[in-house]
Amino acid sequence: MTQQFKALLAALYSADQSQLTPSPLLQTKSKWDNNNKWGFFLGVLEYGLPIHKTKVNAALNSTTFSEQQTFSRTLQSSTLIDELFEYYITPFHKGYSNESECNTPIGSTAISSRASSTEDLDYLPEDVVLTHASFKKAVTKRDGGCLFCWGRAAVEGCHIITQKNEVMEDDELALFQRAGMKQKHQVQNGLLLCKVCHDLFDNLKLYVDVAGEQLVLKVVNKDEREDVEKTTEWRRNLRDLRGTRVLREEDWAGIDKRQATNPVGEMFLYFVNTNPSIQPSKQALEFHKAACLIWKMAGGAEEDEEECLDDIYDGMIRFLDPVKLARTREWQNSSATLIGSSK
């Protein structure tokens, strides 16, 4: 995306063109101001589909006054924002998806508990819709514990593309098709996460980056400027999440050779069952990542945004036994916490 496009969008929203990158206040969508809208469209231009990028870019390059005015009215309208919001944010954000985890779509035939293993899930007839219970059993068998913090208590089946209470609409069905899946309860659409990590993932504060054959956990940095409080908070979040994984490393020693971080501080995902056919859909994870980054650029927020990841993960650490707690604090205060940046 060129600086010219950024400048045109900034001018359209009467924003500070010296920055060319918005730093909007965190606000719920119903309270978005021009800075939020500016950031949202920049996010779509940066991370959206080619068809949407082409449409916006063509309009930004309009040469006649009438074309520019038409585009200005279109871009300012809530209709276009709502349309793109439904496409990029609603299928992934818990607060907007009307998610109801325990329901099977109306008119569908639920699979029996007999076929609840990951192997069985690979050979289901197309007209059979999985239940949430069979979905959770499948991701539990594949993952063994929370994929992010490695805890084993209070784990839940998390959908990458969140399910809805109603029958899937055409656009949502297309989203599953583009991710190489047929239905929301497929094991490839799932991650096993603890309640804390599940909520953060569903609220677009954590995402999984696809780096070749590796899946890497990322914490969203809401403001990448080095001298602001949000960046300091982000660094603390990384430190605490890495520390939680460090102290749980030995709990998995008999299962695999996982490491809390690699030499540059990246946090890889590990699976108990490594069968490639049942791993999370990389395309679905890419869609979720795009939602996180667009949401970040728009300054998207929930009503309870004041609760930060630092408090959450620090609270998790306090429940450890004294020996592990001392080891974790020692690790956090060492130079190991300074390796790598995960943006």
C-alpha cells in the first residue's frame, strides 16, 4: 500500500496526515469516530482480499471531481463499513458473532458419539454435521492441552472461524470453503485452549501466524511506537506468556520435546497428534490473523477493554506452587525476557 493511498484516506477523514498511520482511541464499533474508520479502511487495504483492495484503490485513484465525491460519500457511509465489517470481523470476534457453542445448525443431522475421534472426523459424509461435543473431543485428542499457555485445566474447544446460532449464510459458507473446510465443527477449524486464552483469541488479542510449516503464537501489539505505554504493556504480556510456558515445559517432557520459545523468542504451537490431515487450517488462521490486524488498526475494543493481558497472565502465574513461582520470576527478570520481538 503506497503512502499516496494513506494520504488520500487521511485527507478524506480530515486526519493528521503527518502520521499517515492512525492511532485511534480504543472504542467499540458503535462509537467509532473518523480515526477509527480511517484505520479500518487502511487495515482492509493492508490485509484484505485483492477484490476489496482493488475496489478501494481504484476509487482512491479517481481522476475526476465527481468520481472523488462519489467515492467520498461511499467510503464515509456506514453501509460500506458494515459490509466489510461483516466480512472481516464478525466471523472471528466473539463480541459480534452471536456465537452459541452448544448448538448444531437447524435441520442438520448430528453425528453420534461413536465417531468422535480425530480419525473418524476425516471420513464423514458431507451431509453429516458434527456436534460441539464431538468437536471438543477431537481437538482434545489432537492437542492434549492449551496450545498457547500449555495448561490442562478448564480447556475448551475454540473455533478459528466462530460458529453462529443460525444456519450459515452464503458468505460465511464461502469463508469455510476458502479455508478448505465444509463445516464449522471440523477439527481443522479448532484449537484446544484454556478459558483465558480462548477469550483472548476470540476477542482478537492473540493470533497464530503461519511461518512455513510452523505455527507461531502472537500477541497483538496495539501501538508499535516504542515510547508509548501500550508497547510497554505488550512487552510485559509477551514476557508473562513466555514465562508461563517455561514453567510448564517439564510437564510435557514425557510427551514431546517442546520448548517454551525458540532462540529468538518465538512461541511455536505443538500438537500431541501430528497427523497433517487434522492440523488447524492454515488458511483459516490467516483469515483470523487478518481480522486481528484490521481490528487493531481500527482501534476496535470491547466494553471491558481496560482488562489487560498482563493482569490476566500475571494472575495465572500467582496460582503456581512457590518453587515454580520463584523459578518463573527468576526467568522473567533475566536477559531471556529480552530476546526477540513478536509483532
